[in-house]
Amino acid sequence: MRPSASSASGPSASAPVDGDPRRSRSPAEQFATTDSLSAYWRFYWAVADAQLARWLPEQPGRILDLSSPDFRGAQRAVASGHDVVTLLPSSDLALRPPLTLVNGHAPAARRLPPGRLRRVVGDSTFLTGFATGVFDGVIADNRVLSRHLATEASLTEIARVLRPGGRTLLCVDSVVLGMALLAEQDCWPELSFAPSADVLLVPWPDGSITRCFTAEQLSELLTDVGLELEWIRPRTVLSASTVEMMVPGDPHVLARLVEMELKASESDDYVGVHLLASARKPAAAG
């Protein structure tokens, strides 16, 4: 099933800017930066935190986090008892502090002693500093694999460092977001081929380029590197404009929206600006 750009969960340009309903954010403005103070991004990261909490292994293990300092998942994994190695592009960068969760919408942390957090500077594309089969899980959230245009190479490395039976959680830009960005920049010839393109590279107004995926393409890439797909679903189904409209008026709405989102995203409808996937490395034979 191919994502549809007309879905209500696609990127919307009607989210207000700075509280002014007369101004609206373009897809590039809305999704280029993760402004944690805006209603939508508070909602987005609360959903991401709850999804990660559900995905983490029950038993403490060794986790590799490739998701960049903007991602708060490393602290969540450590609080759940896992030893986490987080890869940073520079020693000058620090992890963001954990997001303060509201109204108890995220699952309570397991009653386990906290794990250890180690920060390592390195290239998240080629994991040459790590031995084969040493991690129980690899987290590649925060669209990191969409910024690695040779995604196949990155996934091959992720599969290599996973132990047999280990799992990976990853988040990428979807074709829905890519088509919205192309339309915003009047790239009409490119837009007409976007839904059927084997590889869709999308320029952003700031000059950066990201790779966008359909669910089928992401599934094929995971299979090609020897991983078994567990599931693919949208990170969020609710549009930015819906969240921005509902959250400011009622402080208790955020928790209810997160609960609604977690149920809605379990469907087989792959619409949404970002796709979330979980895959497993097959256990060793015999």
C-alpha cells in the first residue's frame, strides 16, 4: 500500500506560527527543526518516548543509539536498565535532557537498577569501531537513516553489530513528507515521479537532502541486509495542525492525544510524515 499525500495524517501547512492563526507553517518550517516547545513537537516526542518504552527488550541488555543528541531515547533505555552506547558526531555535542512527561501518559519505568550510559564519538554510517554481534538492540530514530543517503550501507552495519536475535528500531522520512516538500518548492516534474521512484532524494530549502521511503521500500531494504521485519507503522497519524489546534486550549489533552495516537498507529495504514519500523536479526541456526 502506497502512502497518500491527501491523507489527514500527511503534512499540513495550516499549523499556526507563534500563536498567530493567520500565519501558517510550510512543511519545511514545521518539520525541519524539532522545536520541543511547540505543541506539536511536545506531542511528537511524547509519542516517540512511549513507542520506545514499548519496544525496549524486557531484559536488560546492551543498546547502541545512533539517533543524535536531539533524541532523548538513550535516557529512557538507561532508566529501563539497559547499558547504552550513544554515538555522537562531535565531542562538543551533548545529549538533550530528558523530556518532562505530563499526565502520566508514558508507561511507568520498570523497577530495575538503571543501566550505564557511554558517549562515543564516531561515524554513525560505518560502525567500524564496533565488533560484530555485540549489541542486543540498535536504535536509529530521529530520521538518522534518511540523512544517510546510502541507507543500505548503514543498515548493513546495523545488522552486523546486532547479535543473533537482536532487534533494531528505526525512523525515516516517508514519501508523504517528500512529496509535500517537492510541491512546496514547485518541483512538479520530480513530484510526478515521486510515488514510483526507486530512490527518492528530496532537497530541503536549507540545502540539505534527505531520503524518503514507502513502507514497501523500507521493508525490502531490511530484508536485503538479512533482517526480519517485525512491523512498520507511522510515527504519528494526527496532523500537526490538529495537534496545534487542540493542545493549547486544554493542558490535559496531550495525554489523551498520545493514547489515541498509540492506538491509531497500530493500523496497517502507512500514511504519515515519518515511518517507524522494528526488525530482528535471525537467531543462529542450531
